[in-house]
Amino acid sequence: MIHRLKSWPEPFEEIRLGVKRTEIRSDGPAKGHARFNGGDVLILKEWDPTEARYTGRQLSVLVRRLTRLWEAPSEWDFQGASVVVMEIEVLGVAGGASTADKS
């Protein structure tokens, strides 16, 4: 299954560079999307919060494996939703320049 998700610039860039190899997300229909599973592809669309718009850059990542947490730790802001911790692998990059390249 393919999931299209918003990603803020810092984690987007860390994933692109291979520094960040996990993604933590709320899971399932309660959050308006299908459940995540191993083998799924995430299309991460970079979101610029200062401009309140997508930058045009996207990453395709494969969910290599995941761990499902049925209840998020209380210090996380997931409001009682189940959470998945996904090990990811970058498949491809598309789009323009990094938001860090703007000066």
C-alpha cells in the first residue's frame, strides 16, 4: 500500500541523507488513513511550516519492518492513538532544492 504523508524539513532532510532511518506515526483509520504494514511505501511530501505550503520535494521510502505500540507513551502527543515505529529505507527523491538552500 502507498501512503502519502506530510514531513517537516528537518526530519525530511535527515531521512534523505540516511541519518534518520525510523519514522514514528499514529496508525489506522482513527487518523484518517489505512494502517501501516511492513512492505508499504511512504511518499513523504516536504512541508514548509513557515510558508504553510509543500516545497515540491518528495521522498519514497519502503517500510522494512515496524513495531506497533497499542498505546502511545503519555509524553507523546498522539492523543490515545495507536502508534507505529517503522524502520525505513529511501527508494527515491523527487523535487526541487532543499529548504536549507534558500538564502
